[in-house]
Amino acid sequence: MPAPSRPRSVAAALASAGLLCAVAPAAAVNGIQLGGYGIKNAAMGGASIALPLDAVAAANNPAGMAFVPAVANLNLQVFKGHSSSDFLLPGNHLENRDTTPTPEGGINWRLSPTMTVGLSLAGQGAGADYRQPLLPVPGAANAKSSLAVAEFIPSLAWMPTPNLAIGAALNLAYETFEAQGVQVATPGGPVQLPAHGSQSASGAGLRLGVLWRALPTLALGANVKTKTKMGRLEGYQDDLLASADGRIDIPGQYGVGVAWNASDKLTIAADYLRVLYRDTKVMQDPSGFYWRDQPILRLGASLAVSDAWTLRAGLSANRVQVESTNVAPNLLAPSILDRAFTMGASWRMDPKSEFSAGYEYNPNNKMTGTGPSSGVSLASKVQVFMLGYQHNF
């Protein structure tokens, strides 16, 4: 197929995937984020800041797109989660099971030997559906919530020298949010907040990055993502999100990474990433979600066992962003996972086509509430199944 027509068809597919991502509740393992972006990097524990492997690289470090050839990727991460809670009253046990597909992908064009432009798509979010009221109050609605975010990331990367790249990208976000069955304590007993249905908002931020191949076998990278300021989710500014004027901004972050080619077949990579949840207004209300900033460590390795097959594995660990005093408000965003183990493989069918698969396991983690959250426990465990296709132009 001629090269000009393929990029247009892939771009159309990415746009369709973005719309799906925007209406399906994306699921998270690091706060509202997935463990990794790009199937290959996700299978390496998410390590990616100094190791761009596909056209989703701008979601990890926009400078990485300079070292990615002219390619297109279409990926799918399927989140399968199970959370539960013993909430306030004896025998009041809540169960939440969720299976959510989250599309991602990207496309990268080379304008010249030193300049690339690309578009990456990433998704994130959180939510729960307990299919019963939080408390057995007459007339109470079933408790559920959903935050889904699609991030469209147009990027530009420039190589001032053959070993150094600088990248910049816009972070164009579209989110949908819905919550119902939220009960708050009053002197007269629990009161249910009004339901405002599914509301949407959009916003924009900026991503910057640098990637330096200091040695033929060693790469160093750094990235910065500003807070993405989102519009108001109508209705929620009057109650549930009053402290944030009805806005759920996407948090900023920064990170550093290293990648080492230990041999011509073995690559090892590691990242340190810090997500700045506390800088968003929605996380500054002590009586609400009140997430603290989250440090994340990611480590991964890949081994080329043949010209066609590459195997990958990794792990990641974080400090849970939820504090024990705020377990109760976080029942509708039960993201309390603190470690993950990953594995995956890629098969190069021919010089232009490659298929990748991966698996992530987040073991059960449990939190017991203290202070205002006394009498509440929350447990969560997650699996993520990944599948992706890459086409080289």
C-alpha cells in the first residue's frame, strides 16, 4: 500500500480509539494512571523515559519520538479489577468488579533526519460500580462513579546532535465523569447527594522532555508534564466537587530514566516518576479524596532471543497516594495498588509488521481506615492484559 494512504487510515483508527477511550471508564493502577504506556514499555514495568520503543513514546517522554522510526501503533490494554470494602456497619460488605478496555496508540513521521512530528494517544481514569447503596438507606441509589480521560498528544522532536533529542508536546485532554449514590454524614443521618449524570470537559497542558544517548550503550532521559487544566463538570460544582469548582484537573508529573544495553540482546531500563496529585484542587480537600503526591519506581528488562522474538519482564512499586484517614471517600476511586509485576513478548512477522502482548499483575492490597475513616476497609487487586500491533513505514 502506498505510504501516504496508510498514515491517513491509521490516524482515522486512532481518532476512533480516542472516542472509545473517552466514553469507556479507563482504569488505573497508579492513581489514575496505567502502569505503563506502549505495550512494550508496559511489559517492562512501565520503564520508558529513556527507552522509546514505539509511537506512544510521547506519552512517556516527547523527546523519545526522535529515536522512533516512521511507525504507527494500535494497542489495547484490558483492565480487570476487583475491589471490596467493609463499610461502617457490621455485615455491610461491598464488592466491585470491573473489566475495561483502554485503547492507546500513536503515529510518527520523519520530516528530516533531525526532526519528527507525531501523535500519541493515552488513556487514564478510575471508578467503581458496587451495584448496591453504600449504606442500606431507604431510597438510596446504587453507588458508582466513573472518570475516563483521553489524552491526545501531538509532539515535535528535534535532534541538535545525533545523540541528543529535545521534545515538546501538547497534552489535549477530554474527560467524562459521573457519580451517583454518594452519601454524606449529617447530624440527622446519611444524606444522598444529587446525581448530575455523565458530564464532560476538555483542557490542555504541556509536555517537555530530553533524551541523551551519553554512550553507545547508555541513554539518559527526563520529562516534565504540566497540570492539564480542565473545564467544569456541570452540576458537580454544587456538591461533590464544590472545593474544586466542579473541575478535575489532570495532575502534572516529572521523571528521570536510564536505559542500558548490557549486550546486543539484553536491555535494562529504570525510571523514577513523581505524580503531583496534591497540586490539583480536587485533591486538596481533606474531607474528600485528598490524594498525596505519588512517587513511582519502575524497572524492566528485554531480551532478544532471536531476530523475530523479544521477551520482556519488569516490576514497579509506588507509595499509595491515599492516606488511611481518607479511605472512606475513596471507595468510589479504589486505586490503592502499590506494586506490579509484568511480562510480555513481541513477534516480528516481517520487516514492517510486529505484534506484541503483555500481562500485568497487581497483587491484593488492603487499607484499614483510621480517624474519620474508622470502621472502613478497602481492598483491591488488578490484572491487565495487553495486545498491540506496530507497522513500520
